[in-house]
Amino acid sequence: MRAITLESVPSTPAVAEVDTPRPEAGEVLVKVAAASLNGIDVSTAAGYLQGLMEHRFPLVLGKDFAGTVEGLGEGVEGFAVGDAVFGVVMRSYLGAGSLAEYVTAPAGHGVAPIPAGLEVADAAALGVAGATAVDSLNAVALAEGETVLISGAAGGVGSLAVQLAAARGAKVIATARPGTQTDFVTGLTGAEVHVVDFTGDLHAQVRRIAPDGVDAVLHLAGDGAQLAELVRPGGRIASTTGLTQDAVKGPDVTVHTIMADPTAPTLTALAEQVVSGALRVPVTASYPLEKATEAFAAFGASTPGKIAIACS
């Protein structure tokens, strides 16, 4: 099968022929219709995860997927051949990813049915970013009327988090570059979003909107210690970029380090919100599998939203 692979790290992802995987016990084999890029794919190619996770070469990249079940491993229940599914590849190692014509995934975790009304391309871009956004908002227990600062709002996670936070009735302050990114963020939701320029005086801009500090921060990008200075006493930070409690001055700000858990209930709830129109998956660019290099270049150029890959 064709797949986007790495022969070593760091290196440039390329399309290559590799063996089609076979489902082991408890796994489903999915013919992948579409997938999407995430930060972990770029970090893997850059070699940043060496020593942190096992790498198996040739390393097939990819976490998100959407497609059709084509095979079942021993003991799989709840899925049948022909089912339309989406999800996230959850493995303890890197190498058996979803940027390919076929992928195997544990049926018991990270896989959910695609409901009627959910486009395949949207399903393929929903898993990692959506679960990360949900888990981050839940970690800070964001409540109606509170003010949240979302740093990295134009990215895949941030663009979903802006919508989910606004739906909770929160006052949203979002960081983005002026121009295309700002226009993208302000168009995500019907609720008012205050966009601030992270290349300028972030402290002054945020303090003008929230003089006493924000209740919570979603640290998806930027300097976490700097962002912590904008949190009111007793406030909370959810960080997807490794910020720890020790890195934050003052004992009155609680830091939650986020490792997203795309459970089937979380994926199902996100899919239902998309179908109902309450949530929009912001796919802004799509590439065929053969143009993987261009897709990764677009990701590196900070293309807003999600980048989808058509795999078949």
C-alpha cells in the first residue's frame, strides 16, 4: 500500500510502498478514505520525539483517520466489515500510522462510528484536535461567564477550542497573527471573540480586556510562563506543550499538563456536535497522498485550521 513514511529521523516525509497491515486480536483494519496532519507528525519527522517514544521503521506517520472497516481481528465486538468509522491511532510506539491507504487500530479505544451527516473529511480531522480541546477545557473546568485565553487559536486544536469555549458561555480571548489568522479566528463562531496579536505586547492587550486577569488559559502555543502572568490568583492553565507547575511563578495558579484521550464517548459527542451544526471542523486545505511534502510545508507555514489528506 502507499503511505507517508520516514526511513529515519530527522528526515522529510515521502510517499512509499509498504506492506498492508493485518489486524491483530482486538483490532480493526480500516481502509482509510482521509486523514489529517497534527503537530505530532511534524515533530516526529523533525526528530523531536527520539528517546521519548519507540520508532519503528519504515515509520508510517499519522494519528487521525476516517474510512471503512475492511477486516476484524479476533475478539472484536461492536464493529462489522463495511462500517464507516473514524478515530485516532493509539499505540505506545510510532510507525503504524494513518497517513496510508490502510491502518489498523485497537477497536476498544479511539474508534467510533461516523454518524449520518458527518463528512468523511471532517471526521478525519476531528479526533486528535477535538479530544485535545475537550480535555483541555475539562481540565480547567471552564464555566459560563469565565474568561479564557486560548493561545494558538488559529491551529487545529485552538480553532475547535474557541468554538467549544464560546458554546460554554465563556468570554474568549484568542491569540493570532494579524490578517489571515485573525480573520479565520473571528469567523469560527457567532459569539464574540477578542483576538489579540501575539507578536505584539500580549500582556497589555489581554489586560485591557481582562484587567484582573483571566480565569483560565489553554496553552497550545507560546511562552507558558508569560501566559501564566495573565492568570488571576486561583486561575488554571491547561498546557499541551509540556508546561509544568514548577515553571509557573506563584502558588495560586494550577497547571494541568494535557495528554489527550480520544475515547469513543468523546469522539461520539464531538461528531454529534458537528452533525447538529454546533461545531465546525475547520478544514482549510486538502491534499492527495502523493503531495505529502506540500501538505507538510503548508503545516509548517502555519496554515490556519486543519489540513486534510485524501488517502484513497
